[in-house]
Amino acid sequence: MKIPDEALKEFKEIWKKQYNEEISDAKALESASNLLGLYELLLKGKWEEEERQRRLIKEPKGFHMIGIGYTCCICGAHVSNEETWYDANGIKCLTCQGSLDRKEIPESVCKDDRSWYAMYQLQSKFGIHPATARKMARTGDSRHILLRMTVAFLTATFFQLLKILDYKLIFSEQLLIN
């Protein structure tokens, strides 16, 4: 996209006022082009989200998204096309959506990622080995939510969400906030 000379001159004036330094025409052109590119990217994302919201009015239970490169808001899996589900809770893989539908996990995990820990986070944040956490869950020391997730190379693994409220007796309040 060609930037008009007048807009480039205005950009240089804003730069001088903001940073108290002169910049060359080449640097001004590059910076203005980068800024325009960022704006176009953000605007495109906003338009896509607005389109999804309009589609949700017609399909309130949700729909598959077309395209590649989406990330599940719960487990972080990379999903595309028919592997996706979009509803009022955001973009999800079909496994996580199924767990939501069966009420195995609450909808709040979609919007508040600070309300739960993934199993791998227990070790990095609290020093609890995943095997120990699984034993705690198995023996009733804590409650947990289990999501079955199929990995791209067709082997089954497990992604576990542990609600923070379930661990108030195990961890101090201060650790949970950090």
C-alpha cells in the first residue's frame, strides 16, 4: 500500500513530537508501513470475530470454523476446519467441546485460564510430579477433571484440568494467586 507524501510528512511530525528526534524518509516510510500492516492485521481479526458473532446469532449452539491455524482455548491443541468448534465460549477442539457438552468441565475454564491448572503446571509451579497428582486424584485426596484428547499421530494422551478451588486445602492461598 502506497503511503501518500502528506501522510508520511504527518507521521514524521508525530514522531518528532513523540520522541523528540528527526527520522529519515526511509525510516519514516518503513515505520509507517509497519504500523499500517499491524493495523490491517488487527482490523482483519476484528472483522473475523464480528462475523463469528453474527453467525452465532443464526447458529447459537455453535459451528465448525473454516480454515487452519486455530488453537483450542482449553487444551491449546492446534486445530483446523472440521476439528474446530466455535460458540459463545470461544474456539475449541472437538474433544474439549465434547467434555463441555457432557458437563465434565465447567464453561468457566474457557474464559478464565487462571481458575485451573494443567497437570504439567503442577510440577513447574508447585513441585508436584504428575504421577503424584494422579495418585492424589485416584485416592480421593483431590478432585480433578479429565479430558481425553487424541493427538495428531493417533495415540491417546490425557490432558487434565485441575480446578484451583479443589486445591485450597493442599496449596496456600498465596501460591494460588501467583
